[in-house]
Amino acid sequence: MIAATGIGSMPGDDTAAYDRAVAVVLDELPDLPFVPELPGRGAHADLTARTLAMVAELGADLQPAGWRLTGHSGPVGIDHRRARSLLAQDLDTVEELSQGWSGAFKLQVTGPWTLAATVERPRGDRVLADRGARHELAESLAEGLRDHVADVQRRIPDARLVVQVDEPALPAVLAGRVPTASGFHRHRSVDAPGASPALEWVFAAVTGSGATPVAHCCAAEAPVGLLTGAGAVGVSVDLDALAPAAYDDLAGLLETGGPVHLGVVPTSAPASPLSDRSVTERVLRFLDMLGLDPQGASSLVVTPACGLAGADPSWARQALALCRTVAANLRP
């Protein structure tokens, strides 16, 4: 059945806003609600911090340039504790407001390559610069993710969990476009065979935990074939950023029942009202380019584009409601 969901981020900068975001998600997305992220609350609440909060064994602290790994030894720093505490509080809220929920439920995590391109090593520069550090971070992420999925499953026992692995930086990693700490150089590119193992470990951890892995990449040139080849059951992409080269892979996914989350609703309120009819027609045109109709694309999931955290709260609700209406319009 064609469904609707969100990417993950929502507007808001305090605890009350988080409570409202969970309520909005549960109200507007009955087919596939998700655990909201509110990065407006600060660096301890963004997707990098939330993922580091679940990574096994490795410590991290917050520096002016962003998050940095601190290794295995020593006590957990105050910033890492705050990130873990905030994630636990958020999950408490989700657990409380989703009492009695049954059905699909989505959570999000930063993927191993975007994490490596974002987080620094203990001695400086990105983890991406060190093959051994990349390997260790990916394995620790996979191990921590198993525990995280188990925790969410315990909190929402009747949920069928979907884990969205966010990899917006993966195309830049593959193309060698990630800048070094100085900004004067770029990290070496990682080819697809070299990138695949880290993805495989993370997707296998999700699958082994009884959840469904879906890879999200909102950047241009999303490597759909690499992601699905490494074990992602489905993908999440923005239609505006999608390269035609990915069409065949997306068509193959839909034809075999693999979920394709398609970002088609803008993240900020348009200047003129946006009707569900116009968005529905846009999706139909896309399916027509793939050689499919809605009956042959029952695993399609309608989403906003990436970046809803910067939206006005009223538009954020409208965007999710619009996705739900469009999904209903597309059902045979």
C-alpha cells in the first residue's frame, strides 16, 4: 500500500516542541510515523549527536569544529552524556505517546560514511582520513545500532521497525569532494567496492535486529545501486535532486516491492498554495517515466524533501498532512 512518512527532522528548540512534534507525527502519519529529530535544540540534538549517543564503546566530545572521537579509554565526557540523555528522554516521550501502537514505525541513524565525513579523529581531521578509524567507527556503529533497535522495539513492542540510514555525504565521499580540516585539500575518494563493507555491516545489523533497513540520500547522484547492493531493502531520495541514472534502479526496486521513499513536498511553505492534486500529478509523471503506474508501485512512500527542521511549525504539519493525502490519492 502506498504510504506517507517524513524524513526525520522537525522544527522546534525545546522539550515542549519535541512533545508536539511526536504528537504531530503520530496524528498525520498513521501509516509510517517516525522518531522525530529536533536539531534546533542544539548540537547535542542533531543527527550526528544522536548517532554518537548510540555508538558502542567509542567516546566523543564536542569541539568548536564539531564532534570528535575520544577513543575507548577514560570516562564519558559531559557532551556525550548530554547527547545520550537527550536521546533517552526523547525515546521516553515517543514511548509514552505511542502507547498501544501497532504497525510500521521508523527511526533514523547517520550512516557510516556520513559519520566518518563529519566526525573528527582524536588527533584531528575527519575519521574519513584514516582507513582503520573508519573501520572501527563503522563496526561500533553497527554494534550500537543493534542495542538501539532493541531498545526502541522494547518501548513499542508491536511496531514493525524501519531504520533509515542517512547517507547525504556518501556521493561526496565517492567523488573525493569532502574537504580536509584546513579546507585547502580534499580527502581521497573511496570507490564503491571500498565503500560497500561499512554499509554492509550497518545494514546487516539492522536486518539482524529484525528491522527493515532503508538508505536515505538527499544529495544529487544518490548511489542507489551501491546502497541496495550493500543490503538496503529500499531507498529514500529527493525527487528534485534525483539523477536520471538512478531511474532504472528505482524502477527495479518498486517492481520487486522494495520501498522507495520519494521526497516531493517542499520543506518551506511555497509562495502560492500547493494542492494535493498538483503533487499527485507530479508523482504520477515520475512513475510514468519509470514505466510504472500506482498499481505497480505499491511500495512507494511519499515524503517531504529533506530539511523540514527549518520550516515553520504550521507548514511542517501541513507538509506531512499533504504527504498523507497524496499517498491516499495514489492508491488504486
